[in-house]
Amino acid sequence: MGSAGALDFASGVPLDQLPDGGVIQGKVAGEDVLLTRRGEEFFAVGAFCTHYGGPLAKGLVVGDELRCPLHHACFSLRTGEPVRPPAFDAIPCWRVERMGQSVFVREKLPSQIRKHAMGSMKLPKPPASVLIIGGGGAGLAAADTLRREGYDGPVTIISADDSAPYDRPNLSKDYLAGTAPEDWMPLRSPDYYVDRHIDLVLKSRASSLDVGTVPSGTN
């Protein structure tokens, strides 16, 4: 992937500068933006990963997805939504307009939250509730994905830790080095769990699971 410096995308980009699958980095109203092409479709998204700020211009475009070069988080070019961890937050998107042999990046689009009916998840029947054992990044990602996909049943995370899910890699990196403040560590704020009706049970260890007592329809 190439980069063409701080181009002003609002002023237009000639089509011959953007081959199919190519990516150009520029700016719109002072913000860093990536412009990419898939066939006759054009997408403009934020230039940096929402996980650790990785430069997405150095990543990969696969289909209609953009992959971060650092930790392989993956984002939808159509909505900006994360479709693969470790990123939880979406990257911004802008409207792209083609006029003749040039494309122009226009206004930033409002945040989009994917809400699908449970039928689209190809389950024979939505579970009555979901219990996630483990309060690390993977457990949080599972709960977050359920809510993003439209599941509205009870979701509970059981964690032996005494803290809500936090950025564990940082414990051996910036936080340990003293360059990351403590408030950087939580992966989500307390309001996140309340707003999304995720029951976070801390200081609780699961030692066994009696599947014979699990009610029908519960995962």
C-alpha cells in the first residue's frame, strides 16, 4: 500500500491515482483519512486503529475489510465497525462521491451501530441467556459482540479478578514502565456495562459447570 502524503481529499483525487485495492492517506478538515477502492466502490475511513493507534495505511485491505498491521484488528470499510478483536471501537467513516474521473471525500458520517435480528446469526433459537466465564479481553469481546449483533437477552461475565476487564498487555508495557496512567487500564468504563445491561460478577471463580442443571435454551 502506498501513501501520498497529506492530500486534501475534499479537493478531489484523480481515479488513476487510486487503483483497485490501493490506499491513499490524506486529510479532510484536518483529520487523517484513508481512501481506498474496491472495484467501482470507494471508501474513506479513519487512518488509525482504535486499539493502539496502529497506522492502518500499512495494513491490508481484504474484501471490504481493513486489517491493522500491529495486532490484526479488523474493521468494516462500509461501517467502520470492528469485526475482529482486539479493537472494540469503530473507526470513523466519510461519504465519498465520484464526479467524472475524480473522487471527493465529503462529510463525516454519523456513528453506525449494527443491529441485526438474532435470526441473522444463523442460530436455530436464540439462547435465553449467555454466561461468559473469564473477565479478560476475550470475555469482554464476546459480550460486546453479542450486543453489537443485536442479542438482547441477559449476558453475565464471571471473573475471578477483582477488577473489571483491563488492558493486560499494558501491564508489561507502558503501565509497567510508568508511562501509562491508571485510568488507561480499564477496557471499558463502568457506564458501559450498565448501558448495555452486561452483568459483571467479580471475585468469583467457576470451578465446575453442571450442564444437567442448565435450563433449556441457555448457553
